[in-house]
Amino acid sequence: MTSPAPQIGFDRFIPLEWAAAALRVRAELGSLDYLNALLDAAELGVAARKKTRTVLNRLWLEPRPELAEFAARGVQLFKGDPGIPIAALTWGMAIATYPFFGKVAELVGRLSAIQGDCASAEVHRRMSETYGEREGTYRMTNMVLQSQASWGAIERVEKGKRLVRLQPIIVSNEDAVCWLIEATLRHVGKAVSVPALSSLAVIYPFVLDQPIAYLASRSKTLEVRSESGGQQLISLR
């Protein structure tokens, strides 16, 4: 029996450098000493360091059992093609592991879709509607936004009051595109139409530069089916 996904858990600011170091440790391309040195340099308190390591563990070092195989395939992708953006791989793990992270991503993606920016207060308001109006919700939403900024998705301007989308990150490796689609479907929890998939708000920072339906039809983890009217849907196998 698998453990339930944590509703809130991404409660630390995770710079991309830390996530990349954790990924390299898992891929046996980097040392745990280096990761620990990064955390030492941040001068985190005992509790903060423990919580930070918990997030890094869930992302790469010790994924939840039901995501271990998925994470392992992400690590192999990185080892096989270091050109795959680490931000895309870590984003995939984050939305598959943490519904809270994915919800923040959905809101930022949707609210900034038209003009390329949005008010952070609107993101906080909508997160409070879902997770409750408490200090923890506000603080953890801020941690996710700060992390997404470090990962190259957004820039926080006007003292953090506005969130501006940065240049999209292109993902062109075929296997990485399929893996990121799988991460998206794990977060969404249902089949998604082919046209909608590449523009889903939860993966707003990325351009999937490959024919999605074709790749999904060849994938061992994805399934393509046709609905009435000829609409194609992609789901997990």
C-alpha cells in the first residue's frame, strides 16, 4: 500500500543549485559532501536544514516509493543527456511529488497566460481558498514562488508583488518530453487531450518541442486513445 501524497510539504526555498547537486548525487556524478557544503554555506538552522533535506530527498535523493521508478528514469535521462534542463527534470519531480507545488504552478501559469505577468497577491488569495487562510499557506506559497524564480520560470519584481514570466525553457529531448508529460499527468490525475497538454498551466515555463501524440504512441508509460469526434487523449498506462 502506497503512502498518500502530502497535501503540503514543499515548505522550503530550494535554489536550482541545490536541486542540481542532489540530482548529481543521485546520478553518481556528484558528491554528497558538495551538497552538504552548499547547505552549510546557507547557514540554515537545525530545523530548517532538516526540512530542506526532506524536500531534496523527496525530489531526488529518496523519492516516495510510488515515485521511485519514475525518479530513476529521470536520473537516467540526465545521465544520458546532460543537456536536458535540470529545471525541467526537477519541475517534473516537484509537480509529481507535491500537489501544493503543482497548484501554485497552475495558478501562476493560468494568471500570467495572457499578459505574461500576474500579481502574487492573487496567487496567495487563491491558494488560501484551497488550503485555508493561515500563515503556513502564505509562507509555503512564497517558498514555492521563490523556488520557481530560482529555477528560471519567473522573475519577482516590485518587491515580489508581481510575477513576470521569463523566456520559456525548451525541452527537445524526446524521452524527456515524454517524462515531463508523465509528470504532468501524475499531477493532473486524469487523461488530457493532445492539444491541451502542451499548454497546461502547470508546466507553463516549458516548451515541449516534439510531436506529443507521436511520442506518446511509442511510449511504454503513456497511452493514446481516440474519443468520439476524433479527439485524442493521453493518459498513463
